Amino acid sequence: MAASSSALSLPLAARSRLHPTVPALAVLGLLGGLAAPIAQAQQQHRIVTLSPSLTEAVCALGHCAELVGTDRYSSWPGTVARLPKVGGLQDAQIERIVALRPDMVLLGPRSRAGERLSALGVPVQVFDARTHADLRRMLLSVGQSLGESARAAELVARIERELDAAARRVPAHLRGRSVYVEVGVGPTAASAASFIGETIARLGLVNIVPGDMGLFPRVNSEMVVRRAPDLVIGPQTTLFNVADRPGWAGMQALRQHQVCQLDADRMDLLSRPGPRLGEAAHMLVDCLIGLPQVLR
């Protein structure tokens, strides 16, 4: 999906186990953490984003029309599908980006493009979005760069309200239940330390994958069976035949049909640390509410 065991610090081959948008979950700050704002006053920009989360942030702050290019995974809102695509995490097309004449390039995690673009004089900002707190800082910083500080602050406050509202919707019989969240092949999981794990905790659930395993570690299938989660959440693409995994057919979560299989759109929503974080929490609650009410 390195010594930290984080899926986001593993080699590219390992990171490929993750759901396609999960590589955009964290950032190595090429400019020393959150970059200084590029512009303070309201003005028209030419923005290129190299992470779905950053694309969504720009649009949520009302500047979608100023995007001139995005990474290949950006898909929300639907209007960004028409924009030029300039590659991905490891294969950003530098010449194409420069040809778009951006005055602001927002980078996702460990992008190889940052240093090269900076050397060419292209203004770059690099963000870390590993946790909910990182996400808040990212939104506020992007908002400041776009001259939308007040709007960004309200967006952050709205996300917090949405998370609180989602937590209140969790049925009493599910609160405190253990959960396993899969995000890719391997299997690869979201640990308690990841931003997905933080959302799970905000909903009053207990992640069976501890944070000290890294953000998105590859887990031993037998470990999941041994820890016997009450609930299983993950992509349809990896969970469709989950009962065929050794020992899984006997797990209570499978026997009692306590499995949320998420389609591609819902996995995108879950796996992107951006302005739709609260919506993702409500999506999880919707799925949990729809499960058979057998846990007591």
C-alpha cells in the first residue's frame, strides 16, 4: 500500500496495493511543511492539483473554475473530469504542467514533481494530510492562499459538525464494537493512527489494527481472524470473496453479515482526506445502519 511500517512510506510496488486514491493520503513536505501562502489578495489563479484531496479542497473553497489541470485520479466534483490530466503520484508530467502556465501547484504525498517544478520556477505548495488535524491545517492554508480564509474556517467548522452529527447517528448496539477497515489488496488496512482510523474512533468504534503498525499497514489475514472484529468495512474489489480467505468464513462478522462492501465511489469518498470527510463519516453510518441488527 520503511521503518515506520506506514503504507505511505513503503516503496511504490508496495503502495500499489492500496485503493487508487489512498496514495494521496499523506505528504512529504518538500518546502518544510505547509508552504507559505502564495497569494493573499483575491485574484484569478491558474491552479494545478496533484492529489484528489487537494482538487476537492480547491473546489470546496469556490475556486474550481481556476483549475487548469489535475492528477488522473481526481474525479470530484464531476466538472474536473474535463480538465487536462497531468499524471499521478510517481509520474507527474512536468512538461505538460509547465505548459499549463500554473501560478499555483498543490502537491500530494511524496510527489516526485515538487523539486523539479520548483527548480523551474513554478510556485509549489506541499501538504501533509495524514490526520484530521493535518486536514484542518491543509484546508486553512489552501484557503489563505486563495484569499478564502473565512470560507476555509467555516469549512473546517462544518466538517467538525458533520462528524459530530454522524457519531450521534450510530445505533447504540454498534457503539464500542470492533471493526476492521480494509483499503487495498494484501490485505492492507487503515490503522487507528490513520485519518480513516480517526473517523472510526469519532463514530465510537474500535479499530482492531493498532496505530503502531503504521498508517496503512499490510496485515496478516490470520491476525484479523484472531482479533475477530464485530464489523468489516472495505472495497467490493477485495471483499467480494472474503469468505474464501483461510479462517474468515467462521468469523462472526461474516456469519452474521456484518460486512460493508463499498463500491468505487464510496471508497474514493472514504479514502480521501478532504472537504468531504464528514460526508464519508455519514456514508459509513448509513452502511452500518443497513446491516442486519444481530449484534447485542
